[in-house]
Amino acid sequence: MTMQRREFLKALGAGSIAASALGGCANAMRSGPKVVVVGGGYGGATAAKYLRLWSNGALDVTLVEANPAFVSCPLSNLVLGGSKQLADITVSYDGLTKRGVKVVFATATAIDVERGQIRLSTEQTLPFDRVVLSPGIEFLYDLVPGLNNAAAQAKVLNAWKAGPQTVALRQQLEAMPDGGVFAISIPRAPYRCPPGPYERACQVAWYFKRAKPRSKVLILDGNEDVVSKKGLFMKAWNEDYKGIVEYRPNHVLMDVDVATMTAKFETADDVKANVLNVIPPHGAGTIARQAGVITANNRWCEVDFLSFESIKVPKVYVLGDAIQVAPAMPKSGHMANQHGKVAAAAILNAFAGSAPNPTPVLNNTCYSFITDKNAVHVASVHQYDKEKKTLLAVPGSGGLSPGPTAVEGEFAFAWAKNMWADALT
Amino acid sequence: MRNPLFVATLVVLACATPAAAQSADPNLARNIAASCNGCHGTNGVSQGGIPSLTGQSKADLVKKMQDFKAGRTPATVMPQLAKGYSDEQIDLLAGWFATQKP
């Protein structure tokens, strides 16, 4: 046993006794504290890994994940463009198993915080002392009535969770005749991955320019302006993809007529397309609703930014796209990775009877590909503000690329390789 | 490990002194450094394409970060990120990576 491990166990033991003296935490007394992490995306996988790493293997960590492998949303637009395959952005959960995380492939169906139990789709019940929810997003199809059935959703894809839908949308693009129209509908912010829809427009245009040069890409934005990296994307649409991409703001989607592939908007005219890609309005993933941690706008989960513990339900931590973000904090995979580490540190402190780190710092770097090789970035650093009790972007820090380069494209691929290893091995 | 005095002290500390919440976290350096790990690899050991941070001296890492922060070293992302970290945070993260094994 290493010195570090011995000291950690000492702290854990003391924490458990302290907790039981206060009338709780019986599980921690018997067999070491248990943490269940729900959702193995950028946030949850990172939390599970760092709980094991920073406890030197002393903590009992289970990851509940619905999919057999991790598929990255970042880089998934390159699969639509055709320069990458789904296999290139898929990573096994074996690395976490080697780390000592118990990976269970199932869906969490109910959480009983009082009893410290979580029920799974497999009928299995897992006990926990702390639970981390990194549930991603749930699409609110009831706000788009014409898409509120499985057949319609199979025809008008979202491809906003990387996986089978990414491949299916690529197939629709391949099947589309030259001279056709691809239209993408963007919901009002905040939504998952602010620059993602605009990168998608670039990737589809990159494909059309080579394979179907008479085709069009229509961006139907529910926002009044480009939400992220505006100057960089506008330049690409006006130069690289002139005559292919057309940007239309203020297109708040009201409904879709699937039979005629027509999108209908609050104020703008109807738009017909050969391939219609609707990113529906969304909120925190389903289990967050069941756990009672959705507190903002009936969509997102407010958290204490020192720990990412729910402001409503103690011992439940929420990470990633599901949270009500701090000012200028994007819903991104990079950000979720950072949430996971702050939460892991806070949970370990809690087991040791200490308060969370009062001065967390998080950063974000989001790359977007303009072509198959050239990328741009947006970066930011977020420090905790004691008075405002939130994370704020540091004035004078952060920023954008001056323009797309192959050097940044290489960095973007290296970012992915390192990020996947940081979260999943 | 089961020293009752030690445990009692912790219970008192955890329950009775709000001042404890104000002091620096014992793992502060590790926690700050962890914000770098996403791009530079866990404990600063990169998978390639972005430099590893382990195996460098604290002085070298501090100098590199301060050069980015002051705009003396041109780069894509790092000048923008370095400006978000305080001098104290740069000292702490550099000290952490300098003691990790490559």
C-alpha cells in the first residue's frame, strides 16, 4: 500500500465515522463508499476515472452506460462530411474497466436518494453513497408535433447524439441528388455544442463542393444571429462555400410536415428540403427529471459550481450538457470533462469530511473544422467568483483563432486523442 | 486509522468551523493541474500532438506559462488560456507537473 493510499483510506475512515456519528452513511462504514455515475460521455467517464485515480483505487465506482462504446460528438461532423468514419470516433469502455470502474451497460430508470439506491433497466439495483448524473440531453419532440413519433424521427434525423443517427444522416446525404437542398434547423440557445451546427453546415458543404456542386446547404437558425465563432463561420460561408451555404437567422421551428419534408417557422416562410436535419429543442437527459434535479426553465439542472452537487437534491451531482450553465460557459465535451474533475475532487473531499475546493478553475477549448483538415478554435478560462457564487470567464483571457489552419486541425485531432484518453483510460 | 482523538477532531472540524471552508484545498495544485490534463494528458502525460507537461522542471513550466501569458511566445490557444490563470495558480500547476513521473 502506498503512502498516499494509506492516508486516503485514513481520511475516508474518519469521514465515514464522522458521517455515521451524524446519523448516516452506513454503506461507507461496511465496505467503503460507493459512487454510481450515470452516463459515460465526456463528463461521466471523466468523473468515474478521476474518482478511481484520486482515491488510489480505494473508492467503489460503478459507471452505468446505455451504449456499448463511447462515440464522440466532437469530430462527428467529419463523418457527415465523409473524411472520417464512425470507427474513428468510437472508443471502448475497457480502459475504465482496467482502471477498476465497474462498467454496467444499462439505463438508469429510477433514483431513490433517501435510500441511496438506483434502479436499472436490467432490474438490477445499485446502492450508492453519492450519485453522479451525466445524462446528456433529452429531445423535446412534443415542441415539434410532426416529429413526435418514431417514423417521423427516422426520416427527419437529429444526429445530435453521435452514433447510428450520424451514419444514417451521412447515408441520406449520399443518396441526395446533385442540386438538392440540405437544411439544418438550430434550436434557440442554450443548446448542446454552440458551434456544432455551423461546423456541420461547413462539413456538408465541403462534401457537396466535391461530390454534388449544384446542391445547397440552408442554415435555419432559431437564434437572431450566429451563436458561436460568427466571423470565422461567415467568412467560410462567403468564401470557401460561396453559392452553397445560405444562412437564415430568426427561424424558430414550430413544426415539420414529414410527408412533404417542409419545416414551418414562427415568423419566417416554410422551407422544403431534400434532407432535413432538425436539432430539436432539448433539456437535461431523462434520468435528471426522474431524480428531481431539473430546476431551471423545466429543462436544466442548477448546481453548486464548487462541487457540481444539485442545488435541490443533496448527494446528487450533475455534469455536462444537462446543467444550467454559468455565464459564457458552453455546453461542450471539454467543459464536461472539467466538470467531472471538479465533482470528483468535491466527492472525495465530502467522504473525507471536508468542504469542496473553494477556488476551482476550469477551461474550455472547442475546435470546429471548416474543411476536412483546417480548423478554428474558441477558448476560455472560468474562475469561481465568491460573491456571485458562480464561475466567470476571466476578463482578458480566452479568444478565437484568426482563421482556419491545418495546424489547428492537427491540434484538434490531438485534442480528441488526449481527451478520450483522459476520460476513458 | 481508528485513533478516536483524530476522528473526534475531524468531526469537530467538519461540523463546527466554517472557517475551514475558506482555507485552501489540500489538493489545490492537483486540482488546478487537472484542468490542463484534458489536452496535455492525464498527469501531463500526452498521447501525442500536444506537448507533455511532466518531465519538465517547475522553473521551465512557469517560464513557458508566463511567456504565453505576457504574449512573448506566439501560439494558437495557450496565450489565451494562460491569461486566465493567476501567477499563484501557474506556480502551483507547474510544481505539480514537475513532480509527476513521465
